[in-house]
Amino acid sequence: MAEIRLVVQSDDFGMCHAVNVGTVQAFRDGIVTQVSTMAACPWFTEAAALAREFGIPVGVHQTLTCEWDFLRWRPLTDGPSLVGEDGTFRRTVEEAKAAISHEDAVRELSAQAAKFAAEGLAVEYLDFHMGSSVPSAYDEVSAALGKPFIYGPEESQRFASIEILSDRDAADKKPWMLAYLGNLTPGVHLLVTHCAAAHPELAALHRPGSYTYRWAEEYRLSDQTIVTDPDIHQAIKDRSIQLTTVQTAFSS
């Protein structure tokens, strides 16, 4: 029988300490196989050290936005179109699309990739944070690096399916996940998660009632629970699903 191969990705490594701690646990004790890492964020240096220590496969989570109220990060470069009035990245993909030039985006995303190299990290793939802000820039940087941009029009077609675990109600995640695993067909599938440990800083990312509040604690903590759940491990074993990475799955 043809193999069912599953890439389980955790996004936003390097965003904050809670995400770093949870992501490492999700990789070591759970089913996460690769981690999308944010070089422009304040906790990237810790994330890089953890990736080296535990041999975590990493990709560049290309970052042109910052959605939080109280955790604000700046670009690595000085492109004027990258930032709002406060000098940090814009809050939404829509704002970024309307403002960021191709040239500024390419310089910034190239600098983010270079920061991986400076930390001794081998980049396995590229994707983006929140959504597609400057599509032409992702294509150019991917081509220059010779690494797959997994949401590109050609690369994305190589997956039998792409799903996001995170933005579902917490109570629905386990039954959804068990059904998802049970229905996987032969081929390579990508499941995107957002993991974090239960640290107080998560609740401090946003104002009460902010539109991003569910992405701070609720989605991340429930994702963490699912990817480390023994029943999920068993379901993967029962179906002989092969956990893998993008690099391994598409290298042949």
C-alpha cells in the first residue's frame, strides 16, 4: 500500500518564551515534526539555541506583520514601507498588502533568512506569518535560497491536503483530529499547529477583547494538548502514518 505521510508543523517559534517552551515539548514529546521560526521576533535567539540543542527541523516563517497589542516587533531592515507610525510591522495582512513594496519585502525576508545562517541553522523550507502580504517577494526569496516556499502555487500542489488545527473550538479539536487521521489518503499531508506552554505572558499579548485574543492562549494551549495526546499518538500508530518533514517527504 502507498504510504500516508504527515508533516505536523508548529508555527511562530521565536515569538515569545511560552511559544518556545511549548514548541520544544510538542516536538520532543508530541507529533510535531518541523517548526516555522520567526527571525524578527524578540525570542528568536532562544529559539535558535533550542533548535540546535534538540535538532529541530526549522523553516523561515517569513514575517511582514505583527498582530499583537503589547508584543510589537520591528523589521531587521530599514525599508520605510514595512512599518507603521510606531516603527513596528503592520498589524494585518491587508495593511501590509496595501503598503509594502516588493523591494523592501525582499530585503527584509532575505535578512531574516540570513539571520538563520548566522545562528548556524539550516533552513529546510519557507512559509509566511498570518497570510500572503507580498507574493512576489516570497517567490524571489525562495528562488534565491533554493528552498521550497510551501505555500507557493507549485509547492502547495505537492500536498494531498493542507489543514490548520488551530482555529477550531478547543472541545472540537480531538474528535476532529481523530477523524482527520482516520480519513487521510496515501500521499503527503500538511497539518499546521500553533503550540505554546501555559505561561502568563500569553494573556499579556493583547488588550481584553482584542480581535487576536483567541490566538494568544486558547488556540495555542488546546493545540499543545492535542499534539501531545496519547490517543493521537496511538491513532497515528494504528494507521501506520509516517510522520515526516517537508524536506524528507519531497527529497526523493
